[in-house]
Amino acid sequence: MMFGFSDEWWAVLFVPVVLWVPFGPFVMAGTGVWCARRPGWWPRLWSVLLPLVPVAVSATVIILPMDSWDEPTHGEDVLGYVLVYVLGVTVLPWVLGYGITRVVRVVRARRGRGRGRGAASDLDMDPSPDHGPDRGPVRGPDQGRTES
């Protein structure tokens, strides 16, 4: 017996629906970051499986009362559900997590490549005894040789 009714066992399915609203965006943003960092089908599979129960149960509640489809506001209710619950709570955080992670990785890769070209690299700034200020500038293997 749950919530005072013996035949309302399906109310257990609404627990993920209620928890998905506050915690779902964080879960989806995390899976978006996971998909951006790790290639393969495993992170993408979990990106689909994690929101499956809350989104499917709530979509069933919105779609199944077929007698309410004749009401003029039902179409607006379905559109609002898709925009807020599906796109806003589930898809948008995944896209933001994925996109921000990819952009950060591209920017870091460009900065890493830019250091090697003409700019001072980490080896030039290393204060170790081999590269200290009293040893002179760091030379490459081809510098300082004369050809005969």
C-alpha cells in the first residue's frame, strides 16, 4: 500500500521524474563532459539510458490521456513539456557540457602549440643547474656548430 492506495504501485515511477528536475541537468552536463573527453559508444549509450526512465514516464503521462487531446490547450501543454522538460532539463545541459569541454580542449591545444613557436618555452625558464643564468643560453643540437 502506497500513498493510501493499494493499486497505485506505478507511483514509484514518478520518483525519478520528480528527482530529474533538480538533479537531471547536472547529470546530463556530466555525461556531456564525459562524452567530450572520452571517445566511443559507452558514454553515449549512458547519455541516452540515464534520462530514459524520467523522460519516458513523464511523456507517457502527457501523451496517454487520449480523451484530453480534444481540449484546445493540450497541444500547448505538450509543446511546453517538450521545450522545458525534454530540451531545457535534459538536452541543453548535455549540449552545454559537451560544447564547453570541446571548446576548452581546443583553446588549450592552441595555447600549447603556440608556446613552441618563438615564445619562451618551459625549458628556457627552468632554473635548474644545467640551464641556469650563469651557464648561458640554452642551445639546440644544431646551434654553435661550424660546417667545414
